[in-house]
Amino acid sequence: MLKTIDLNKLKVFYYIYTCNSISHAAKELNVTPSAISQNLKNLEAEIQTRLFTRIHKKLIPTAEAKTLIHILEPFFLELEEGLKNFIIGKNTPYGMLRLGVPVEFGKTYLPWIISQFRKKYPNVTFSLALGNQETLLQLIAAGELDFAIVDLFLNQKSSASNLDQYHVEAILDEEIILACSTSYYHQHLNDDLSVNTLLKQDFISYDNNSLAINGWFKHHFDKQSAKVKVVLTVDSVQAVLAAIENDIGLGVITSNQMHTGNIMPITTHKHEIINTISLIQLKDKIPTLTEKTFQNFLKTALQTSKQTTFIS
């Protein structure tokens, strides 16, 4: 039945009911009273239900009318509020942002950034999706995220989904390094940083495939697949840092994370790997004012602080 009903007639009924008058409803909708009466008559015919009893030019709602208004009222009120928000959002940041971020960054840094942003724009709310690169790209493609911060990290680049459908904007570069504690360095390496010596060491990995470690060896020593002894696997940057500082072995971190003197970088004759943090959204998507405002705020915060931790 819904396919055959003119929804405009339901709007007319809503105004008749809430105004409790055909003439008042006509004034609200800027049409003639006869047009309102005809719409009501046609609606009653379509749903085969009397909606008002007419007594001395007064309209008395039937039980069916009360049932119908109970269904329609929340819809029309929410619709009106939503349309108002669309207009407000053209002039000032407003509404919900659906943002995807790597897990570690989302847990550690984004709450502070959101807090600072909402101090300026309290009418903006957030829905966060925490996940790896592939998950976030899929959510963007499905229209479930407005945009995402993605870490196209080391060998993950080769496994990334086709990026042709996305607009990719680099917003921050960071150095990826292999590091160990000072005591581990002096006890096990003692300035011998040859590939053979390094491959004999204990390693801390983010995943079972040791992608980050393999990527480091491929970049610095042209090793396509480095066979390393992984003694600890964790999916948290903070856990990797703690493991390094407690002499468990070597792990891949960013240069920004060398916040204590207890960490030693493993250097070679090659430059360090530069990891690019990117803002990704659908290529043909036109960002809203709210999206553009937050994106600019986010980029400024990241480039100012240089305290990012994006390995997920």
C-alpha cells in the first residue's frame, strides 16, 4: 500500500491534525482550504479509513487518526530537525563525522584531538571506526565512513586495495627505524650492525608475518624475506616500546617514539624509511564544511605535535 500512497497527503494530514483546523493547515502550507479538504478526502479514500468526524465544522480525530499521527509525528519532527541541521551545517560545523583511524592512534591520540576540536565546535559529534588499512578502505568504499586516516606502511602498500577510487592526501611523514635498548645494544651488538649479526637477534613483531621487520630488512639490505626470530608478537606500539626498553629484543618504531635515552636506533648506510600518513576519502566526494574544518584542524594538530603513533 505504501507504494501507492502520495506522501504529500500524509503531510497534509499531519498539519490538519496538529493545527486542528483545515483553514489553519491551509495557511501553514500556503494552499487553499479546498485543496486541503480534497487531499484529506483522497487520503481517506486511499487508505479506506475515516480520519476525522466533522461536527459543527469541527474536526474530531478518530482512533485511526490518533494511531496514524503516532506513527507520523516522530518522522516529521525528526525530518524537520534534520533539514534545519543541513542548513546550519552550511555555515558552521555541525552534525556527526564518521571517521576511520588506525587502532593505536584512535585509542591514544584522537580523543585529545576531538576534545580540542569540540571546544571550538561543540555541535559536532563523532563516530569512530578503529581498524587496519584494508578495513578502513573497505568502509570508505561502502560509504560508511566520511574519510579515514590511513598508514600506508611498508609492505602493506603492496597489499592495499586499488587506490584509484580514492583521493589520497599525504599529511605527515615520519621515519621508521629498527631499535633496541641501550643495554641490549652493548650486550648483543656492540657496534656490529652487519646483516648476519642482526638476523641472529631476538625480535618483537606487530603481526605473525613480521611485515614491518621484513620491510626494514628489504629496504636496508635488499632482503626479500628475512628469517628472524620473533620472541614476542603484540599489536600495540606502546607494548613494543615497553618490550624494547626491557631488553627483550629489536622492534620497529618511529623516530618520534625515541622519547627516552634508553633506546638505540639501528643505522645503516641507507636513509631511514619514510612512512607517509595519509587522509583518504572517495575521489569524487565533495567534503562538507564540517569535514573540511575538522580535516584542517587534524592536519594542523598532527604537523604541530609530531607525536604520532600510527603502526596498527
